[in-house]
Amino acid sequence: MPFDADLVILGGGCAGLSLGVHLADASATRHHTLILEGRTEYTNDRTWCFWRDEPHRFSHLVSREWPTVRVQSAQRRVDVDCAATPYQMLPAGAFYTEAEHCIAASQSVTLETGARVTELPARISGGWRIETSSGQVTSRQVIDTRPPRCPAVGDAILWQSFVGQEIECVAPVFDPTTVELMDFVGVRDGTVAFCYVLPLSRTRALFEYTVFGERPLSAADLWPAQQAALLRATRQQSWVVLRQESGTLPMGLTGNPPTPPGQDYVRVGVMSGAARPSTGYTFQRIQRWAPSAAASLRRNHFDVAHRPDAVVRRLMDQLFLRVLRDQPELAPELFLRMFGEADSARMIRFLGDRGSVLDCAAVIATLPIAPFLGQLCKSMPGMTPTLTGAK
Ligand SMILES: Cc1cc2nc3c(=O)[nH]c(=O)nc-3n(C[C@H](O)[C@H](O)[C@H](O)COP(=O)(O)OP(=O)(O)OC[C@H]3O[C@@H](n4cnc5c(N)ncnc54)[C@H](O)[C@@H]3O)c2cc1C
């Protein structure tokens, strides 16, 4: 039976478009890939940041970088010199534009926007039938990048919920040389909150308010605290809002994802193993995943799921997140110690997912033993593998 496509990618966001671009780059393929995206148009809806690592397909879209990041609480401040691997920013708007152009020029990949998948794809002989808001599509294989379900308590050890605004202030209030990575502003009801500030000039910044907690919070829950923090940070100068963004990211997925409906159907993306459990950083992991998934597909292999993290790292991440969940009041001290006492290059490799055993050991050595031992005893009997490990 002829199919409309050899491969359908459900969702044209970071993972779907990154894979689509790598498939389009290798235009020699005779396979046809169709990306179905629910949005009718792309906007600059998020700002990806990460420490510079190996180059990736979109490195040229980095629009800004900083040599210093700061972690602080009311008591203490640590400035981390990261000039060797600067903290970089890549606006999603530039990524979407590049991906759309690249895919439009390709013979083998098509992006259909305004095509919202409306039902669970159905198995048909040798492939899949997908119902969308703009009609029916059949395909031999499916890669599903959509979140399998809404964020819920229990599906992750912690949720990282945040809202932010890019603002232009009337007076100079920001230090454009230093990113405020974590400015801890409070512990309340089992959560810890901090501000994250990307200074774009002395008057312009992306100002985010983030909460780590067991429950995912909506943007509506967070705006009042973000506005209060912004008023304090700008010393009540007036500002104009240029755009805003929000999100809820899993930190250590625990719930079992809905089983993929069958063979030749794989789930990927931020809610299916792409996010680094202990940080929620995802962009670079997707950029490492996309070329290897594309290469696998070109060899006619369907080996495209995210690779599980190494067992030791997974267990360390789980332990760390459980300590944060159960004792959020420790968060400022733990992060200040890690950033203040570990060698910055080691710490950045560790956060960026590429830490060696020595890097991990050096970071762990900065932490107090008691809370981790206590947590270990508490969680040993019920320690379950995270989703990233289960795949
Ligand atoms: C505001 C924000 C800021 C972030 N900042 C960082 C950062 O600084 N660093 C970092 O490493 N990570 C960051 N992340 C995390 C992560 O990098 C992003 O969430 C990234 O976009 C995840 O890629 P994805 O493809 O899994 O999901 P998405 O990019 O969200 O893509 C999923 C796509 O599926 C589409 N879709 C959903 N349902 C349907 C449907 N029924 N039919 C068709 N299409 C559908 C959506 O429209 C979307 O385009 C951030 C996330 C957010 C939300």
C-alpha cells in the first residue's frame, strides 16, 4: 500500500525541526519525511541558553554570549568565570526561520503547519494513519515529539515552572556582562524560587521567575511573583514589555509514559527523555540527538529514541532532585557550593552533560554529605528508574 510519507514527525518544534533539518541537509535520500505542526505560524516564543560546547547545526544563530554567570542568595554571591565556554543564547525565532527555509528548499522533507494531530495514530497494515485538523495522512513510521500528556504531580521528581518577560527599561539597571543564573528569592510551601536574568544591554533584559517544586505551576500562578521581583530588580523604574515566554520542564521524569502504540512509533522530545533530569537543559541534547537519529534513519534503522543517561549519573540526578524536593531550603546553599567551590570548567561540563567521572566526583565533593545520606536511606527501598533510563 502506498503511504503519503515514509516517516511522519508529529510536532515541528525544537526536536521535530532539528531532525527535519538534518534529514533535509542529506537531500540524497529517497525517503519522504512529513512534519506535522499544529501551529499556523512560528514566533520567537522561547530563548535557548547553554554553555558553549561542541559546534552544532545551529551554532551560527547564537545571538549573544556572556563570560560570567552569577549565583546568589541574600547571604552570598558567587561569580563564575565561564569565558572559556561562554553562556550562549539562541533565540527560537531565528531557529524556526532557518529550519523553515532549509526544509522548504528540500525535496525530501515537507513541513505542514496548521496541521494539529487530533487523535492517537491508528495502526494500519505496514504503517500508521494519522488524523489531523487538515486531513488524514498515512506513513510507514512515526516519530512523536509531542508531550504525551500535560505536566502532572508525580510524573517528575520536580517541575521547573517559569515565566519571563523581555523588557526595555527607561534607566540603566542591568549589568550586560553577567547572567544572573540563579538569584534565590525565597522558599515557600515546599518550593524554591529564583530569578534568572539575561541582560541584553544596560536597559534591556529577559527577566524570568522560576520555581522548583513537586507540582507544575501555570503561568498565571507565577506572574504576580515575577512582577514583584521585576519591580525590585528595576528599582521601580518603568519598563516596556517586548515579549514574554513561559514553560514547565520536567526534572527527573518518573511516571511511565503512555506506551507507544506499536512498532515503528517512537516518542522523543522534552517530555520523553530529551531533558537533562537535574537541570531541564534540553537544547544541546536535542542537537546531539538529531544528527545521530537522521544518520540512523538514512541507514534504514529506526534507532531514534533518546539514549538513556549512564546509570551512575541517573542515580546521582535522582538523589540530588529528591534532596531539593524534600528540603528546598537547602537549594541556595547547594547551588552556591557547587558553583563556588568546584572548578568552573568541571562544573560546566557536568551541567552540560559531558562530565567525566572526575568532574562528577569534584562536583559531589563540594556538597554536604548529611542530606544526601539521609535521602539515600529514605529512598533506597523505592528507588525507581527515571524515564530517561527506562528507554
Ligand atoms: C520558554 C522556554 C524556554 C526554554 N529555555 C531553555 C534553555 O534555555 N535551554 C535549554 O536547554 N532548554 C530550554 N527549554 C527546554 C527545551 O529546550 C524546549 O522546551 C524545547 O523546545 C523542547 O523541544 P521539543 O521538540 O521537545 O518540544 P517543542 O519545541 O515544544 O515542540 C513540540 C511541538 O509539537 C507541537 N504540537 C503539540 N501538540 C501537537 C499536535 N496535537 N499536533 C501537531 N503538533 C503538535 C507543538 O506546537 C510544538 O511545536 C525551554 C523551554 C521553554 C518552553
